[in-house]
Amino acid sequence: MWIAKNWKDYEILDASGGEKLERWDDYLLIRPDPQVIWNTPRTNNGWKKKNGHYHRSSKGGGEWEFFRLPDEWSISYTLDTSSSGKNTLPPLPKLTFRLKPFSFKHTGLFPEQAVNWDWFSTIIRRAERPANQPVKILNLFAYTGGATLAAAAAGAHVTHVDASKGMVGWAKENAAASGLGNAPVRWLVDDCVKFVEREIRRGSHYDGIIMDPPSYGRGPKGEIWKIEEQLWALLALMPRLLSETPLFFLINSYTTGLQPAVLSYLLNTVLTGCFGGHVTSDEIGLPVAESGLILPCGASGRWEPA
């Protein structure tokens, strides 16, 4: 399992009875988690000192209950690229993320993805490219920009694509808060499938591609996305979008059924026949302070050249 263990401003304090107790800087939130099927004693005092509690409804969805929680606050993360072998380079800026509780329990950030940010940021930093040929990264289904900021901080030129205008706006605010407001990022509100098809017709290429597809979604013009029906067709286009010497490919899954072995099968089928290299897939997770164990939070598939 790949574990996001380098956070300072975030941690899971405990998990029990279908919920997890999280510290987001100075604030404690309780949110439901379907993986937490155990009922261990809730001895951590944070359960009683919560600032926000998302109550799931038996009819679907749910609602927040707040206790002295601001409308918005921020946390930061420092990328770990120590394995890049380039210790003479200046340290990377802290990534800063605006947080706010909004519909369906989310806060605007998936902390477990930090383990992937460290991985591909190291690859970008290690890449040997002429100054006039920057590393180009495409981030599809890019949400509030965690991966975009990590790639930009590492020195890449990034194209950030998401169907939600609100999410793209939020990502821009995160970039500004991280000191990356003037970084070479293209911010695009677009349907990811249509954008990829247009980029192929234009002859555009990228050195790395990041995909975080939802199980279900809608494009800006009402386009329907269902991962089980459309992911394969989109992945099959990826070799035509990658450069001749690509650096990496990353796909994340929070969809039940798309387990690490499925991601490995997909990436091996689509990429290794064209570029060689190797695929690794695994669960991603976060440490739980109270138990010392790891909470699984999804799966990721990674391709790298030989």
C-alpha cells in the first residue's frame, strides 16, 4: 500500500463505527467512511471536541452539524522529492489548500493523494529537459488542483481540465495561496473526453498524464460520464496524447470494482504495448493515529518507462 504519511496539518486521529475523526490543522471533523466497518472504543477525546460532524441520512446524502467551525480555513503540505537526487535544487514551495465543508461530506481535498504528488513531483524534478522544452503535464478531472499544484511546483507546465467552473475557480485560488498564481498553468472548464479528442486532432502531446475520474459526472454542457461505460474508450486515446518519451501516467480510482489489479490490467493493455515500461498498482491509504494502522482510501495505477 502507498501511504500518505508526510502530512503535518492533517491526520486521522481515530476511526470507528462507520466514521473517521480527522484533524484539519486546528479543527476536528467527523465524517462517514464506508471502509470503517469495525466498532472499536472511541477513547480519543477528539470525538467529543469535534468542530464539524457530517451526518449521513438513511435516505441518501446527509448534512453537516457545526461547532465553532469557520466558513473557510487552509492547510499546507510540503512535497517530498528527496529521492529525485537533485539536492542542489531549492526547496519546493508549500502547497496551500483552502478548505470548506460542502455537499456530500467533502472539504475540497483528498489528503491521501499526497503520496502520488510526491511520486510524480520527484519524476518531474528528476527529468532532464532543455530549458526551452519544459515538462508538460495534463491533469484530467482535476478537481481543486492538488495534483496540478504539485506538478507546477516541481517545474512543469500544466493543463488543468475539469467540467466544473466552481472547482476550477477553487483550484486557481489554491494556486494563488500557494504562491503559484503566475505558474504556467492552463485552467480549462471543459468536458475531459471532448478536450482529449480535440487535443489529439491538434497534435498536442504531454510528458505525463494524471486522471482522477469520478464514478459519475456531468460535463459543462450536460455530458454524461459513467466510469464503467466510458473509461476504457478514454484510456485507449492516451497513447496518442503522450509524447515520444513520456515520463509517467497516473490514474486514481475511488470506484468500487476498480481495484488495483483492474487498474494494472487497463494500463498494461493501453500503455506498455506502445511504450514498454512497467505498471504498478496498489491501494493508497492514511495512517490512523489511535490504532497505528492504515485506513485504505482508494487505489492508484502508475505507469513509468523502463
